[in-house]
Amino acid sequence: MERELLNKMFEFHGHKCWASALGFRTGLLAMEKLGVKRANVKELFVILETGYHHAAGCFGDGVQFATGCTAGKGNLIRKPRGKLAFTLIDPKHWKQIRLCFNPKIREKIANSSFMKKRSAGVPPTEISEEEVMEVINLVLDSPVEDVLLVGKVGESHFEPPHEVMGLEVCEICGEPVAKAYVRIIGSGQNIKKVCIDCSGYEEGFEK
Ligand SMILES: [Zn+2]
Ligand SMILES: [Zn+2]
């Protein structure tokens, strides 16, 4: 069952890799520890510490797939720290848990023929499936305590962000915009509600 789900995750992610597999395993474990099921809507939140453009960032896709906390639904919150770590939050019961990649397993991963080839600049597409699966199985089958630093379930003070409903149509380009992103330009009788790109203002806020 878990292997079947894992393959679906790889399909979603685009390729087979150890970092997304690790995120998947970690996501499942976090849910088990909190005693919760995958989020269909926003029953759960993830604060993901993976950053941008760094090694093993694929971790975040495994976490999203396992927990149902996804970029689109808005229950995946990014706190880029360059760590393979996240906090899973159950806001209804005010509980949370943080898990992080354990450096213990790093050496084994680094010594795999997959990582040796990657370090030598071989593109992942030119590495055999067997070698890829060897590292994936390493992070999936090694004892949890070798792979992850598992925090304690603790009290959460997380307040889910308020969702602003409704779209307005930009009076310049005519494209629908979520209300929180509408900007006002002009003055007096000449006020227009417009999108950020038509407003000439700097970027909007990131949430
Ligand atoms: Zn990947
Ligand atoms: Zn516009």
C-alpha cells in the first residue's frame, strides 16, 4: 500500500529520488505521531523549512504528497532555512510536531554509487534505476532513528491564516484578482481598483 502511494508520489514529483522519498516517509510518520489523517482541505498545516535552489529540495514534494498540505490549498507555509525539516500542525487540537533529517544517514547516502556519480557531475537521468532505488531504499528502510530527528508532540499556538473570499476584476487589464491583491490607484473621482501588475506598485505580499 505504502509502495503504491510512493509510486504515485514519484509520478506527481516527476522522477524517483531519495529526497522526495524521505519527505514522503517523514510526512507519514509525522501524521502517525499526531494521530491525524492526510488533509483533504486545511485540517493540517505544514511549515516547511526547505529553501529554494538547494540540494535535496525535492523533500518538500514528498511532504506535500503525504500530508495533503499543498502549495495551492495554502496549508503549506514556507519558512526557508535550507533544512530538510518541517513542522506538522493540527490546529483543531493545538498540537504540532517537528521532524528533521538526521545527519547519521548522510554518510551512507554519500557513499552510495548514485551520490558518487551525482557528485562527479553525472546527470540523474544517466544513472541506472537500480542505483537510484538503492538510495531510496536506504532512506525508506533504515531505522527511523538513523534517518530522522523526531521531535516531541507539543502544544501549538498556530492560528490558521484568515482566508479572504472573492475576486474582483482589474479595471485595466480585465483579469480577475483575489481581493487581498487588489490595489487602488488614482485619486478623487478617478479611483481605479486594479491588479498589482497594472498598479505600478512594487510586488504584493507573500504568504
Ligand atoms: Zn526529486
Ligand atoms: Zn490588471
